[in-house]
Amino acid sequence: MYEDDIPKQWKSVYEDYQNTKTAFKLHHWSEFTKCMTCWIPNCLLKKFGIEENSMILAWREKFTLCLIIGFISLMLFFINIGLFSFLCQKVENWNPQKIYSLHGFNSTNPWIYIRGQIYDLKYIYDYKTSNVRSSYIPNDPIQRNKYQSIIKDFLGKDLSYIIPPNISNPSRASKCRKWPTLTNHGMWCDTKNEKRNHIVILRNKIYNMTSYFEQNERYLGEYESDYLLNQKGYDIAYFVHNKVKKSDDFESCMDSQFMIGKLEGQTEGCLISYIIMILVSIILVGTVAIKLLVALYYYWFMSKNMSSIRNHHELPENYVITLITCYSEQEEEIRTTLNSLTLAAYNDENKLLFIVVDGVITGSGNSQTTSDIILNMLEIEHWSARPMSYCYESVGENDKRTNMACVYAGYYRFNCRRVPVILVVKCGKESESNDEKPGNRGKRDSQLILMKFLSAVVMNKKMTALEYDLFKKIYQLTRIYPDQYDYVLMVDADTEVHCDALVKMVQAMNNDPKIMGLCGETKISNKFESWVTMIQIFEYFITHHLGKAFESVFGGVTCLPGCFSMYRVRSEKDENYFIPLLTSPAIVNEYSSNDVNSLHRKNLFLLGEDRYLTTLMLKNFPRRKTVWVSSAVCRTQVPSKFSVLLSQRRRWINSTIHNLLELVMVPQLCGIFCCSMQFVILLELISTTVLPVFFVLLIYLFIIGFRSGYIYLTLGVILLFMLFQVILILCTSQNLAYLFWMVIYILAYPIWNFLLPIYAFWHFDNFSWGATRKIKYSSEDYYYSKGYKKLSRYYLVKKYWYQWEYEKRYHDRERMEHKIRKMRRRLNRY
């Protein structure tokens, strides 16, 4: 049973169920965002120009996402910095010379120290009058003067010999009294010069027990005293904590009686924090190293066999449709793309160029509309010179959910080659005649024109008049039925495809039937146009040769770029059955959804349609593959102005985050736990969100390292990362020029990892395309000159192919009979 055969009441029940599920999820997310931003009133947002309810909701969603990203960043910062400060509390150690020079007689804050503990005398000694405060000395004037002179001599010195420990009383309780400690500082002691005394160590504290053993004292306990007598110069921490019954009382007694100082070195907390930092560094380096090894495995073992041709004398003969989406490109860019596809080493009769012009638009620097430019390049067949425009379901809101388009058929000639071309011009409805961009619905709508058409043909569903017109003209032009096409190659109108790229991609599809989508390597054609283009060269290289190569081993490339990707239309299961892939109703229906009512879905549908199409393919067919073919190469122009780059990366970063959020919830992806594609996507999602804090953390570690002298760990990690990139260059492209581009990329590291992500995060609620493509004006004369409105079908009708064919033949028969009757009347006159 086909989708069109399902009763309407069943369809409505299913649609209500799906809408209820979506509404349930959105309700919880909306309530959560309101809870997180309840302290920001709507009136305050309206004062800043955010007046509409939808804009307020989008702003609250954006702010909540920024709070979540900030929380993750703070956690990362705490693990690397805060945990170190918490565990490794700084304890300043003092020696006698340092205490006397800084806290002696002439100091405003005098100290004394007794048995390794420092005592602050700022409440007893008044440094302004250089006298002891009156409340601490006798009232007798003679005794007062003696106290003043004696205490002045003791400031900054050791008073252990004046105030010895109480060892005359046999009672342990009285001997082990605690002395009040007024500071957190510890006295430093050098154990190397204490060979004559009986020294023992408890963790970082040093005890001199010479007097205890010289007087044969045993009040610490018989067993304890015998053990301590044999542990001269050793650490007794294990004995105290495991053998002594009341270890806390024992340690307190040792502190009050015998402590003379502390060992200089690191505490247990510092050791733990250093271990954590080393483990984090090992995890980071290990992750990148594993990614590098997997990428090299792809390059050495997979890439060569992926697109290999067994018989070089026989090229693949699969039928391929090349979808070229146009908007406001210049004539030179469009011609370069068409020339490269025409010269592709592939049979001209087996490839079809399917061009879609997104609206009646004149690009900046053009004197004609984009559709007029392309029409002047083509040899239009006489039977399609004045096409009729038809209505179709488009992507948009309110009245933009329908659109008008017409279909041209012809050929493109270049260098003695001729390739069949179908040109679809989205001309817009009559109500859009005064709009700036009539007929414009976006790139996703242009892709859906072909996807819906192929889905209707492959699945034998009802089709619109526009889709039937496409069917008829494709067959009339090529003598090939549309359901015979196996693959769809999607390219942009400013992409130059290498001559062997199409063959490589088709052969990769033929070699592995599990592949449902693939992409090639995109290189930059305007490298030296500006510094903005130069900083992007190595970024493109590392994205393909490290990122996509790593994902290809798992069969889950998360982004097949729209500028150069190929999809399988359907997969043959056996002679009688097939599985629709790109033409799957689940993918077509979700990709054509107009239900874009949350910030998450707006980022998916309005900013990154190419990536979202890949996401839908992986969600619906998680056991199939999306891969990268390194031998298929194309070139494209990248933004040469920083403002354009900022706008482009804003869309890419935000789209990446929201698409990864969709994929991380798909448990059916290949692998198990840490060795699964789901875990790889989670790591990529986290790494994308923490890019700014990672940059700040790196700068902080550099500063702290230079101040303390311990910069080796940070420098070691950075040098390892650079070494990995050098190894990648030498083992893959073997082009030493990329070493220069790597240096340029490193110099622009603050832009890539701090400025661009911060800008993108704060503009989560900006769904515009910015200044990526500029237009000059829309031509109203062109809008009416082709007679689109005069011959248009305003109503949207869907019929099966045989019904459209019967209607066409019936009308053709009526017209033919009418012509015959007219001829007979003329003959009868004579």
C-alpha cells in the first residue's frame, strides 16, 4: 500500500500523534528555558528591541543554551584549574633567616616560632610604639621595662629553648597539651644536618625526640616508644595510622612536644592534582593520537580500494543526476561549474545536469537575472522554449508554502562535448511581484524539488503537474526514464569539479552497496585573495584528512557538504525489491517539514540543510554508511572578507551543534560504548562547545607556567599536537606547502577557537544567511516577460503518472482531432 492510498482519517490520526510527541518535547524544553530565564522579564527584553513573542522565546532558548555551554566550560575549567587550587593549597615554608629578616624587630607584623610552629604577635606587640601592649605585661613599672626589653630581643627568633615541652609530669594528658597556633604557616627544617639527633617524620612534619629517649620517657606507650626508637630518620605515617589505637591523640601529642619543623615539598593534594592534570593531558593527547592513527589507517588501507576500478577499460555506466543549486552567482562562476561537469570523464549520455534557480534574482555585479544568464548558456529545445509554470508545495511560512516554477530542457556544449540539461526556474506567485526576491525559498526547497520528484517516480506515488512535466521532459530529452537514475550528485554553482571526481564517486558507490552517501575533498581556489582565505586553507585540509577520514572508518561522516556530495537514490535488495534511500518518504517528509517552531529546529532547517540531510540519512539508516572519498576533488571559492567568514561560520557552528545533538540520541549507530560512533559524536559535540574555554585555559596555563617555571607539560602537549599535524601532512598529501599553511592557521588560532565560537553561541537566535550571497535587485520586467502568470496553473493537483499521461494523450487527441476537422473544412472549400 502506497502513502497516497492510506485513508485520510488514518493520516490525520498519525499526524496528530506525531504533532503530540513533538509538542510534548517542546513543552518541556520551553518550561525549562522559562525556568532558567525567569529572572529576566519580558519588558526588559522589549526595551532592547525584542518585542515579538517568537523572538522573546528564541532569545530565552539561546540564553539557556549559552548557560548550559557556560556550565560545561566551568566544569572543564574547574577540573583543570579549580581542582588544582582546591587540592593543592599553598603552604608557605619559612626558614630562620627568612623569618628574622621579614618578621623580626623592625617588622610591622613580628613573629616567633616554637618547635616548628609560627606565632603571630601583632595583637601583643604594637609596632608603632615598639612596645608590648599594656594588657599583656605586669603593672609594676620596673617589671614592665624588663618585659619590654626582653620581648624585643625575642622577635623573629626561636624560643624553643626558653619554653621547653613539659616532660616532668608522668601524666600523658598534661605532657601532651596543645600550643595555640595563630597562622597557617609551617617552619621549614633541613633533615640533612640532623644526624646527631633522633629525628622521625610523620607525613610532612619533623619531630626531634632526642630529649624523650635521653630521659628514658615511656609515656607515649611501651610499644610505640620501642618502635620510634628504631625508626630514626624514617617516616612513621603507616605505623601511626594502622598500629596506634588513638592515632589523632598520638599525633597531637607529638605536635605539641617534639615538632621542630616541616618538610619542604608537595602535599598529597598537590600530588593528586598533578596526577589528574597528567591524566587529562594523556587523554587529550591519546584522543588526538588515536584519531590520527585511524585517519592514517583510512589513508593507507581504505581510500585506495574505495574508488578503485578493477577494469580500467570499462568505466561505470550508472545514470547520474547532477543537481546544481543557483542563487545569485556570477556568470563566470556558473560557467566554470558547468564546464567542469561537462568535461568530467563520464559518458555524456549517462549524466544529466539538473539546475535549479532559486528565484528571479539579479546577483551583485550581474546585469541579468541568474536564470537569464543560464538560459543564454544553454541550447534550449524548441519544444520547451516557452514552458508553462506550475504550482508546487514549497518550503516556507504562511503564503510561502506554495510556489510556481517552470522547466526548460536543452543541452550545454563545451569543448566538443554536449550534456543534457534540465533547468528549473522558481518564478514565484503573482502576489510576490513586488517582493525583493520573488520565488526565493532557499536551497532546501531547491533540493526538495528533485527529491520529491524522484520519490514520486521511484515509489510510484501521486505527483504534481510540475513533477509530471519534469518526467516528460527528462524522458523526451534523454530517452531515459527518471527511475533509472541511480545516484544524485549535489554541487553548488561556484564549485569546480575535477575531471575524474565523478568516476571516483560512482565507483565507490558501486564497490560498496552499503554506502548511501559520500563526499569528496573540497579545496580552495582563491587561496591568495586575502588573509581571510589564507587562514582557511589548513582548516579545510585538517577537516577532511583528519576529521572526515576518522569518521569514514566508522562509516559515519556527520556532514556531507552540499557543495560536493553524492547520494544513492535507492538500494537494490534483490531482483524484485529495493529500499529507497534519498527518496525515502521518511526523509523527504521530514526534510520538507514546515514545522519550524523552536530554536533547535530553526538551526537545523534554516542554517545547515546540508548537514541536516546527512543527519536524517544516518538517523533513518544507521546501519548504512556515509564516507569520504579522498581521491574525488573539487575546488570552491571561500569568503575573502572577515564579515562574510563570520556570518558563514556562525551558521556552520550553530548547525553543527544542533545536528550533533540529534545524532547523539541515535543508539543504533555502529560500535559499542567508547568504540562507537555515538561516543565519537558526543566527543565532537563537547569539543565544539568548549572551544573558547579550552583556548582560555591554554593561555592561563602558559601564564602560570612562565611564572612558576613548570611549563613543560603545557608545551609538551602543544608540541605533540603540532607533531601530529606534521605527521598527517607528510603521510597523506606529502605537500610541504601545507607546513606553511599550518603556521598561518596556528597564528589565527584565537579566531578559530575563541572569536568565531563565542560569536556563534551568542547568535543562536539569528537564522539569517548574512552577507554570504549578495543580490543587486529583482527584475519585475523579467517576472512578467516570460508569460509565467498568463499560462500558470494556480491550483495544486496530485495524480498518478498514468492519470497525467491519460489526460495528456486525451488532450493531445482532442487537439489532433480539432486540427483534422479544420483541415477538412479548408479542403471542402475547394
